[in-house]
Amino acid sequence: MKGKDLDHLANELLDAELAGTGTRECRLPTREGIAAITQRYVAILLPVFLRKHNGIPNLDTQSYLQEINRPLTDQICRALQFDARVHGKEIPKKAEDCAAEQTEAVLKQLPELAQLLVGDIQAAFASDPAAPSLEEIVLSYPGLETITVQRLAHRLYLMGIPFIPRMMTEVAHSRTGIDIHPGAAIGEKFFIDHGTGVVIGETATIGSEVVLYHGVTLGAFNPLIKDHHGQIQRGQHNKRHPDIEDHVTVYPNATILGGNTRIGHHSVIGGNVWLTHSVPPYSTVVVREPDPVIRNRAKPPLIWEI
């Protein structure tokens, strides 16, 4: 293909990709930028805990926070500007100032997020007999990394910052295989054991001291509810995902669906359970044990004598 043909094809491709945005002039938030911020945040918060726990002099936290401050302000500014273009609104003239204010508001919440992290680490140690130390949990547990990122993304989500919260949780999802929407509200001392395949939807709420195992889904039973205009209802106002009260344990591959489904406190949901209705506190929900067929293949074959 000749150079002119490539230029023409590139323009057509760009037109198709930006159809509906109404512009070619936009600075999108970047996956690479958000990934760098997310990983830097985790790399700052977890070592701070380790050093404090082991009595080591603290890091130069101010310089580390500055490494997040400027990039996050830039990405939020990009998100605000692009969101305005997507919705056909005038780009805010002081988008940079607004982004700086929102970044400052987020950074002020880091001490509270650090306290939540401490509770999550303690919950993992208390719930997992395979954990030999707090240090191993901090350095290696994928569930801890995911919830650490999600808690930050949730604060951005509540502030109404577009795009970035979901991009952050997808960074964690790609690294750990645990998919938690930034809209999910999660209480303190939360532990995900193993974690692979866990999915938690946008409107789910989780109380304090809850334990989930791998493969658990807190999902939507009928997510395609439409309004009177025939459009799918989106966001927090369309309650699609279940509520899990305090001190609940959900074992592997359980599926709990529906915005009206509430799991009462101190309940235990067994493995492979499919649940679409509420259960009261102190419930135990299990699948009836199947009747296995066992054949002994080690029995030697018959020898016929002639």
C-alpha cells in the first residue's frame, strides 16, 4: 500500500474511532499513566506499613507523594477535559486548577486509606493459617494489592472523577485476576483468600470482617433493566448487585446475584452455591452433597484358564 493510501486509511480509522466525540483534539487519560500511578501508590503504601511495623525509620514520604501528585493531577485534568468533550460540553477553562484541587482532596484521604490497609493485613493474617507473617502477606498476597487499589479508586469514584477509577481497578485486575468495580463499597478488615476469578459489581456493598474465596461472584441477576426511554439503567441508582453484611464468609465459586439480595451477618455461603434471594443472619447455605459413584480400577483383570 502506498504512502498516500496509508494516510487516507489512517484518517478514516481515526474518524471511526472518534465518532461521537466531535473532536480530534483531545488528551485522553492513558493506560500507561494510570498504571504507573497505581503501581507507585501500592509501592509507597505497602513499604510504609512494613517499615513502621518493623521499627525502621520512615521513608521520605513527601518526596514519594510528589511522584503521585503531579502525574495524577495531569491524568485527572485529561479525564475532565475528555469527559466534557464526550458529553458535548464546553471544556472547563480552569480544568488544571480543578484537577489539582481534586488531587489534593484525594491525597488528604491517604492516612485513612492507610488505616484501612492495616485492618486488611490483620484480617488476612487472622483468617489464613498459611500466612507465616504479616510481611509475607504484604509482599505476596494478590487480594491485598487489589483491595488497596480499589479503596483508592472508590474515593475517586465517589468524587465523580470520570474514567480513572475504572482504569485503576483494571490495572489491578490485569495483575491479580481479581475484578472489583470502583463503585463497590467495602468495609474494613476485608480478606480475599487466593482470589483468582473473584468478581464484585458496581453496586455491591460489603460489610466489615468479610472473607471471600476464589471464584466468588457478587453479580447482577438482571442487569439489562431499561428505563421508559428503552435505555439500560446505569450507575449506582440502578441497584444490581447484592449486599453482604458483617462477618460473612463466602466459599469458592459461590455466585450471589441481584440488587435485592442481602446476606445476613455471620452467615456462611458454601462453595458452588447459586443464590438469588436474601438469607437472614447466622444462615448456612450449602449445595446438597451429590451421591458419588466410586469404581475401583485397581482390581486385577480376570485370567481365564484353558
